[in-house]
Amino acid sequence: MQSDLAEAFRRAGQGHVLRWWDDLDEGGRARLLEQLRQVDLRQLEELAARIRSDGFRQSVTGRVERPPYVAAADPARADARAAGEALIRAGKVAALVVAGGQGTRLGFPGPKGAFPIGAISGKTLFHIHAERLLACRRRYGVPMPWYIMTSDATDGPTRDYFRQVKYFGLPKEDVLFFKQGMMPALDRRFKLALTGKDQILLSPNGHGGTLPALAQSGMLDDMERRGVEEISYFQVDNPVVPAADPVFLGCHHRAGAQMSSKALWKREPEEPLGAFILAEGRLVVKEYSDLTPEEMNRRTPDGKLLFGLGSIAIHALRVDFVREETAGGCKLPFHLAEKSAACLDEQGQLVAPQGKNVYKFETFIFDALADTRSSVILEVRREEEFAPVKNADGKDSPATCRCGMTLLYAAWLEAAGVRVPRDEKGQPLHPIEISPLYALDAEELLARKPRKLKLDGPLYLCPEAR
Ligand code: UTP
């Protein structure tokens, strides 16, 4: 054992990580050492100090305003679309999906992207995103590359899955995987939590880890080599998100913005979405957990919620902004998450916890907004862009997501002149699914002239059905 490393851990009050050193074989010792070398003890001390002092709570102080935003009905969107389409056609846009999360709430055994979400097709989240990428390539005639962020928790199974399904027909060289970093977790006594005698508890460092991982993995270089200037960023668990929205990219690009975000109006003040605000003139996303009930309910003179513009984790980022943001290491602040995880007890036994027992630390990509010189917030309609799969049941579950998809495709069909039978609550009577390869959006569906379609059972429109 290198004595200076051991000494550093002892001095920091973390010497317990070596308690079982004598029990470990050579492989185990090497594994443990490798992990310990990655731990930034000073950073952990600072994080523990913050938990002790303010518990990471950031109350809202100073001048707070709702930021300007491009409204969903803004007529300027048509011009923006043309600008965005030109950008995509010129090969300057890449898609990036973050898929490094552990998906603990969903409880699916495997990477979340391999979860079957299609109400009729049973296609997985990755499959639906891949079809959208294929459809974009076809529409714009460019090899839009797709960057997929994984983590130690998801990397192997994700790559295996893509190999198995032959990249869904996408050219392998245009599907690029890169791994985010991991962060150690602390137990309630601020000690590094262990999950094995040779294993500290590590978890993905949050979606903010995208930025340093892009730089460190060489993916930023890859983007620059390909002439990519803009990144269309989205999350794996939202199957209705456009892979590259020309309106959004156009608004962002024409404004000379470095990072832009989509927003929607919260359904109710308590909806657990971060809120876009201007705090002393700086654009930030305020976490819902940091808002008091009074703050959540505060309204502006127009009657709208001050903290009502919710973030749905869809962003556009300039490649040169990511370069700037990551020069000299990642600057994003850590957030605290209290979670439950099985950990070793004093006897070296792995014990399942009763409730939350560890502190995890994550960075969030939206914190990069505060570093921009210019950003655009684009309002979108919830039913068109947001149907997340977070929980196994209840809110934001596969069931609500499938309902959301059916509602969206029903609206497309109705706009194209098809009668969709609905129940008294307005929900279509039958599930509906439209493959992005059949129609990427409502306009493309209209062009297919589906008027004669009769909906008397589940409907799946896919290229084979044409
Ligand atoms: P969430 O935090 O909402 O979900 O991440 P999760 O991590 O998948 O599941 P839980 O919280 O454990 O239940 C939203 C998106 O951000 C990605 C996820 O993969 C998902 O697409 N993400 C999250 C990362 O890529 N890395 C992270 O460290 C965290």
C-alpha cells in the first residue's frame, strides 16, 4: 500500500476505506487503489462542510424576475425554422442524449434506454430516438452524428444493446458513446460509503458531467472535425423529444446564443420541475426543492407564476461554448441528493438500508446557463415535447408516457383530418403510435394524406404500413 495515499485518507478521517486491506487479494487491492486515486479528498471535505452548514439549500434572495422567453405562439418561429433547417442541412448539428443515469425510480433491470415504451410496437426508448435520427438524416440529407453519454452504471449494457440491434440501421461511425465521470458518496457520518471491501460507493456525477466528459473523451474534437457547431441535447427518458428541432435551433442560432433551453408552463405551482428565473440579471434554473410554498405560488402582475417556466431538460449548446466552459476543468457546482444504497456495515456485511442513508453529489447541465453571455428560452407545448418516464407507476410512469404519446399522435391525426374517437375525458379510445420513420412531425403526417384512416382499434403507423 502506498503509505502517502493511506496517510492522506487517514488525515481526512477516511482511513476506514482501508479497513479490509489485509483481506484483499492483489486484484482487490489494485481495484481499491485505482478508486482511491480518483477521490478528491479536499472536494469531499468541502461538500461535507456545506451539508453541515446549510444543507445545500439555496434560498431565493435579491432581485428575481421571470426571464424573457419566446412564446409558443410567437410568429417569429416560422423564420427561425428556416434558419434551423439550414443549419441542420449544412451538417452543423449533432444530437446528444444523456443516458448515464441509474434509473433507480423506474427499477428496470438494464439501461433505461432499453425500456420498451411503444404502446403498440413495444419499441424501446433508444429505438424511438434512433428512428428519429434516421428520419432526420433522410429529411435533411446529412449524417447527423449521435453522441450517447453513458456512465459506469450503463456503459457496457448500452454498447452491447446497440451492437445487438445493429445500431438500429444507423451507420456505426455516426453513433458515438462516451462515459461521464463518477462521484463518491458519503454516509450520514460523512464517511466514504463502501459497497464492498475493495469498492467505494460511486455514482454518476449528474447530467452536468456531460460537459467535462465531452471534452475529456475527445468527443468535442470529434464534433469539431465533423464541422458540428451546435449540440441538440435531450434525455433518454423522453420519447417524444425531437432529435433536432429546427425552430429551437434557429431561435438559438439567430440570437447568437451560447446555450438555450426549452420551457413549459408548470401544470401547478408544486410541479417538480426546475424553474427558469433571472436572479440579479443572471439566468438560472431554481430547483423546485429550494422553493418555499409561498415562493412557488408567487405571481407576477400578469397573473402568471413567477417560478412557472419549468425546465424540461432540452437544450441547445454551441460546441465552442462547451469548449470554453470546460477549459481548466468543470466549473459547475454540485447539488446534493439524499438516496438509499446498500452499504457495508462495521463487520463488512452488505446491508440494505431502511430509508435514505447516503449523500450523493451531482452537477446539473442547466447551471451552465449562468455562464452564458446570451441564451434563448423557448416555450413549448407540453403535449408536443414532454412525456418523461421516471417512475414505475403513478406520475411520469410508462403508463402516463404512453397516454401522452397517444394524445400527441391523436392531435397530429386530427390535424390531418382523421376522426379520433375519444372518451368523455378527451383521451383517445385506442392507443396510437406513429413511427418517426412514417412521419417526423404533424406536417409530414399531413403530407401522407391519412384522411381515410378509420380508428376502431389500436393504430400503429410505421413505414411498412404505407
Ligand atoms: P434523472 O435523474 O431524472 O433519472 O435523469 P435517472 O438518473 O435515469 O433515474 P433515477 O433518478 O435514478 O430514478 C434524467 C436524465 O439524465 C440522465 C439520465 O440517464 C436521464 O436521461 N443522467 C442523469 C445522466 O446521464 N447522468 C447522470 O448522472 C444523471
